[in-house]
Amino acid sequence: MEYILKNGIVYDPANNVAGEKKDVMFKDGKIVDNVSSDAKILDVTDKIVMPAGVDPHAHVAGPKLVTGRIYRPEDSRKGVTAKKGVCRSESGFSIPSCPATGYRYSRMGYGTVTEAAVPPLEAKHTHEEIMAIPNVDVTPLPLFGNNWFVLQYVKEGQIEEIAAFISSWLKIVKGYGIKIVNPCGSEAWGWGMNVHGIDDPAPYWDVTGREMVRALSQANEMLGLPHSIHVHPNDLGHPGNFPTTVSTMDCVKDVEKNSSVRNQTIHITHAQFHSYGGTSWRDAESGAGEVADYVNKNKHVTCDVGQVTLDETTTMTADAPMEYDLSRLNGLKWANKDIELETAAGLVPFIYSGKAPVSSLQWAIGLELFLKIEDPWQVCLTTDHPNAGPFIRYPRIISWLMSNQRRQEMMDNREVHPWSHKRTSLATLDREYDFNEIAIITRAAAAKIYGYQDRGELTPGYNADIAVYDLNPNDIDPSKEPAAIEQAFGNAMYTIKDGQILVKDGEVVQIKPSQTIWTNVQGYEEQEKMIMEKVMPTFNRYYTVKFENYKVHDHYLPNPIEVKVQASK
Amino acid sequence: MAYEEPVTDYDNIVENCTCAFCGCNCDDLDYLIKDGHVVAVRHACRLGASKIMEDMDQRLMVPMIRGEDGELAETDWDTALDKAAELIAGAVRPIFYGWSETSIETMKHGIRLGELVGAVLDNQATICHGPSLQAVQNVGYPVMTLGEVKNRADMCVYTGSNPMNSHPRHLARYSTFPRGWFRPRGRFDRTVVTMDPKFSDTAKMSDIWVGFEQNGDYGFYNAIRAVLKGKELQHDYISGIPKEDIYELAEAMKNTQFGALFFGLGLTHTLSKQRNIDIAIQMVQDLNKHTKWVLMPMRGHYNVNGFNIFMAYEMGFPYGVDFSRGYPRYMNGETNTIDLLTRKECDVFMVVAADPGAHYPGGAVKHLAEIPVIQLDIHWGPSTEIADVVLPGSFIGVEAGGTSYRMDGVPIYMKKAIDKPETCRDDEWIVRELLERVEKIKAEQAIASK
């Protein structure tokens, strides 16, 4: 089937197209240069056309999510809709059910999302949920930052072993890249402890966060994976944590990049939670300036923000000690899930309120990061869904970024607490994003950071993943009309995925099974064989499942996208 | 126990099979196979082994329909499926109950069917660990995978649960006996405590037995919490336990390095029901101020947790999900099977891999006897006696593959080892057939009404 999206105003940052009126053509699911005269014409005159959105960090599938859904029926009840047309029932606000997750991403014009924390032991569960999510492709990142095998090899200083281990484990659990969460801290949580800062060693292992991050980064580059290490640094949410964040970014500065498809060697996730100054919540202040400053001066770093949206939400992370502390702070129900030999996880409901000083400070720090990081290719829009807010708020964040007037109004009207301007520099920042920068932070940059070679741009040969928004950029002043911006970005006029029209005028009109994107390292078979021989005795002794039943079989990936990477030394 | 000679007469061994009995989902079983039958099982407990080996005992072999004379009569698959589909398509308030002894793959078709006809989907949690889930929704859910206990725990507590009888390999494989990374001497590195009114088989092999009085659970845990918070106990005996013992126990629990509490139906089904679990969870949360503690419900069936997980990711709620209004509703006491049956709301009941005839209260079974019941199962049971259509399925983990979730949420693919009896069908196939046949009837009705 051939299509022409006619007369749209195209933003395709990867190809340096910033608001040009032109046609976009696609055929059999791929973008093409030209089509025959039989092509079906979709008239999008003067509407915004972008590649479909790419979310670089969210929690959408897996055991944490299900724990949240089981223990928070009050959240599930919030988003209930009846089955309608091609859509099944939806439920949930901060932790939507799987079908709802797919529909809602689709309605916003998104085509790809990363599931940012997969415990390898329960990877089958994550893949089962991915199968239940329609319309949006999912990239799972397995957790390695507290894995006992990695801890052991780091202790012994064996980087090649780590690379071989990662290479095998990505095959075993069908994952895309390396996720590190509070390195050594989640292992310390096995004893109810945490580590403080990047140089505090894990009990027993005597390995520090710095050593873990460095070693995994070196292994990552040894394999030349399409994505860099994806790091949630130590000390999340602690006042005065920005030096830890800066040290984390800095500790891999000398690691040489070994991949042509991306620019960075470290991706810092939900940087907002890691950019706090002060010494306690009493004197907490923004540390966004220092973090942004480091990012501006160093091209080996990218980040996503984790913007607070001022909603009631459900926090969930593999940073389990932080979640326990949080539950003692806010008194809400605490869930925890430790995973043998691998990681831990915790959940706590959280209410971010504009009336609360801390929430407002967090809100302002997130926006500061967006506005102070100069190169939009180094920063992505996320809410660390659902931690700082649900992903359905992305359009609202876009409206804030495009309107200084709206931000000032929120501070002036006390929609947010005065800490938002007294303890940050937000009130002095008048930068406003334009549509091209929005296209970068919501799709192009994320696709580049992940090294995707099939999406995130409207280049011929790429997947026909396209979003059309009902806005005429020449006719609207986003600074003055934030509500219109939010409305348009929340209800795509068209969402096209692999050439199929999934959303029309904000309604899901077609369902498409999602695909799972994973990395298959080639040319490392010898090392993998060697490492498996080394790992198996420990595996057999200390895991409670048999290796045969640990592996994720093809049964759980009915629609895989296998990214083959040639390992290079 | 009489000595039995090891089985030496077999054709082949299938390794790493998963046991389809309790929530332990032991996945290290070896099946010894002779002439297409499992003749012996290695590593399994007696419960698991007997279920697997005696799979042909009282086996439902052919589809049956209850005739005018009130007797079940053999029929062919087409007739039975059509009859079941007709009943489901014509139902006003159908319930699809069970699912805990079948695969996630089967449930996938089941939920589609439920959404199509506006059914209630519910599982055994409604009569077992439902109160636990309610408590989890009240106060939280601090759990772990079982390997955490194996590798780290120096104190294991069983309360309201007797795993030596109900989950025989739980202590052997996960909690008490195995040698873990940080517990190299296994049993000798751990303190085992049983808190239970009964001096059960588990209590017999524990280091400490706390025999609080019946229905004394809430008071007992409340007292421990009070002591943990530094309060003085006002009575000399609490729930039948001397207060000195409670002080001592609380101190011991505080001074462990890693403690794990396992609770069973003894807690969920005594006087204070979900409130017992509330307070046990809160006790664990309080203990985390001092050291590391986690807890875990001792789930009974091998996939009872799986259904809760499956429903939660598909529709946001764990069990008792009502689609009658076209959207999912979950309201304890309103959308649960027992309530619907005792209120006589249900008009067609499908039971998938469960035995309500054996487990339900009298009032609920009485209503079941009055309405059409469709049974999908592998064995004869009391539910067969009240069933109007019987659809013989296959044995997951032995005759058919499928996904299940262990009590701690670890997903396991239970592989197939032997072929099913020729006249039986896979659960997955049966439910998919029902879905397709009901869809067809609905489509015909839609055309007719136009």
C-alpha cells in the first residue's frame, strides 16, 4: 500500500528538516522517495508532521508494574473506559493496563518505548506484558548494576569476562542494552542497607558504584552495543546529590566510544531526581545548574529528565532502599521485590502537589534542566513514567517548555509553591523550545541515543513511523496558547506505525501487535562459551530455577526485531 | 513408609520439568517415561510425584453432556463445544472461574471470551489468598524471590502455614535447608520459627514454636509490633503467649540479618481475616527499620499467582473482575464468585481447572446445581457431578506446555514431556474454540437483529 502525506509541515531533525512544507511518502511500511500515481493521499495541509515519538525511558511492562496494579486498585479504577471500536477496555492512570499503555502512547503519536528495568530472572514476565501491549514497539533493558556475577568480575578486574557475560545474557533474556540502577546500592538493600555516594562499597563485595559504572561502560564499548550504558546513579532523590551525579558522568569520560550509531558513552536517566543541592529537605535547592553545566561541556553524556508533572502517581524503581525511605517519609504503602543474585525493586504511591514545597522544587528543577542544557540532542523528554508522573502528561510538559508565559503564570498564581522560584533559577529562564527542538527531545535524540537504524527519522528506507499533529506552526503562538499545544500533542491527527494508520483524529482505529527490540552480539561466541562454563556452577548452586527454565525462549517474542552487532575489540 | 525399589524400567528421561502442584513450581523434576507415560518422577515431593504419575487416575477422557435423564453421556468434541458455546453466548451473568491450574496461554483466550460476553473472571484467590491481596492493597507488599531467602536468610518464620504437608519442598529447596551464598551451612545457619496454634509437622522441625491461641493471630502480631516500637506490654499473656516470650522473640527478630515470613491460609481464614495479614505486613515493615525482613504468601496452586498477575496486566485488577458493564470492575463482596452465587445472580458457570464442587460453601454449590455448569478439567471431581458439559483438557507441564508464575512471581515455562490422551485436547485449544464459536454465534445474532 502506498501513501502520500501531503503538504504537511515537516520536522525531521535527523535530516535537518525544520518546518519545511513537503510531502512524506511511504510504501509497504517504509519511508520512500517517491510513489506511483496510485498512492493514497492523506491531506495534512499545514499540519505538523514528525517521526513517531521515541520514549527513551519508562516503566511499562514487567513485575514491578504488576505489583503496582495488584496493590493499587484505586489507581486502576481511575482510568477505566469501556471497550469501544477496536479498543479493549482500559484501566489505570499512573499504571495503566497493558492495552491502555499501547493505546495511550499511540494517541500521543509515539511508536517506540523503552522498558527501562528488566530483572533477568523475570524477563519472561516483561516479555509477556510486551506481548499484551499493542501498537508501540518496546525495547527492554536488563539490569546489570547489582548482578552478583558482574560484582564478582569487577572485583577481579576482569572486563572481558563482563563483556562476555553481558553478551550472553542479552541473548538469554532478549534485552537491548545495559541498565545500571543505584550500582551496589540495591545489593546493599539485600541487607536493608544502601550505599551513599559513588565511592561507598557494597557490603561483602567491596566494590563501589564507580567501579561498576566504569567496568560496565568498558564492557559496553568492548562489545560496541548500539546503546551506551543507561545509568540511574546513586543517591536518587537525596538533597545534595548533584556531586554524585557529576562524578558518575565524569567517571567514564576517558572510556573510548566504540560505536558509530550514537554519540554518547553514558546516558543518565531521570536527571531531575539527581540534581539536588543543599544538605536536607529543609535547605534543599536546585543543583540543575551544575549538572547542566557538565552536560554542556561534555559531549560523551546524554540524559533524560524525569519531569515532575504534579500528579498522584506510583513510584517504582530498582532503587529499593530509596523506596523504603520514601515510604517512611510519606507514610504510604510500601511494596518491595528483591530478585535473587540480580537486583531489587520497590514501589510507593506518591502525591506530587503544587502546594508542596518539595514537589514544586522538583518540578522547577526538571524544567531548569530542559532549559539550561543547550544542545537538545543531549536531553530527552521523559517523566520516568510513572515515577515523576504518567507518560500521558508529555503533551503538558511540551506546553510548559514552549511557553515561558505559562511557567511564570504558574509561579505567580501559586499553582506551584514559591520554592519553585526561590530555590531555583527557573524564574530567570526565558528560553522557549520551538517545534524543531520538541521534535528532537521527543524522538530524534532518543532514537540517536539508542542507535536505532530504522526509526526516529523520515529517511527513505526507515520504518514509516510518523505522527501528524493538528497544529499549524505558522499560525499558532505556543507561548500564548499552551492549552492548544497540550491538546494537539495529546491527540495525534494521525499515528502511523510501519505504514499502518493506527490513530486518526485522536482515536485508535487499528491495533497492531508490538515488536520487541533486542541486541544479538555476533562474533563473541568463543568468549560466551567460556563465560557460560564459568558461570554455570554458581548459577546451578544459588539460583532457584534451572538454567533451562531461566532462558527466555522465542515463544515469548512472537515479533522480534533483532539488532545484530558485530563485536569488535 | 514402605521401601520402594527404584524404577529402572523406562524408555527415556525428560529433565528440568516443572511440577504442576503447589506454588513452589519446582522446576528440577526428571520424568522417567515408559510407553508414553510417566512411570517415575525424580526430585518431586510425594504430592507432586503422585499427581504427575497417577495422571490417568479418574481421568476425564471424552467430552460429555448431561442428558435429559440427568446422566452424563459421551459425545464428540463438536457437539460438546457447540453446546458450551451456546450456553455461554446465551448467558446474562456468566462466571468463568478457576484458571489456577492451567497456563497463561489459556487465560489469554479466556479473557477475550469474558470481555466478549461480559463475564466475571475469578480464580481460587477468591476463596484462599483473597484476604492477603486485600491486605496488600491496604498496607503494602514487601516480597522477594525465594532465592533471596535461600542465599541470605538466617531466620525463616512460617505462620498459619504447614509447608511440611502442603508445600513439602518449600523448606528443602528454598528456605530452610539449602546451602545459600551467605548461608553455606544451610539449616545450621538459620533459625526456623513456626507461629501456629497447631503443633504441626513444620513446628516439629522448627527451632521455635509459638503456639498462640486460635484466632489470636492479630493480638499476637500487634503485641510484637508494640514491642518493636518500644512499648510496654500491659498483660502478662497475649493470645496465650507469655509476654516475656514476646519480648524475647521481638528481640531475636530484630537481631537477624535477613528474615523471611511465610504465611498461609491459617492467617487469612481466622477471625480477623485480611486484618491479620495487614498487621503481619506492617510488622515486617516495622522490622525493616532495624534489619532486613520480607514476607511471602504461601500460594497453593501452581498458577494461582499467575492468574492474578495476568489479570492485573491485562485489566488492572487481580481477581473477581466483572466485565458485565463492558468495562472491568473489581469490588470485593460484589464481583466475587461466592457472592454472585449466593445471591443467585449467576446463570452460567464455567469452571476451568478447579473444583468448586469440593471447595465452595454449601449455598454457593446449591446454586451451581441449579444452573448450567461447564467443566474444563483433566480429572473427575465433585464439580463433574454438577457439570452439564464436560470438556477434558490436558495436563500442563506434562502433556502440554505453558507459562506459570511461582508464588514469588518468577515466571516459568512448563514444558511438555509426553503426549496427551488422543481423545483429550489442550486447554488452550478448547478455550480458543469456545471463543471462536461464541464469536460466530454473536455475529449471527447481530446480523439477525439487523
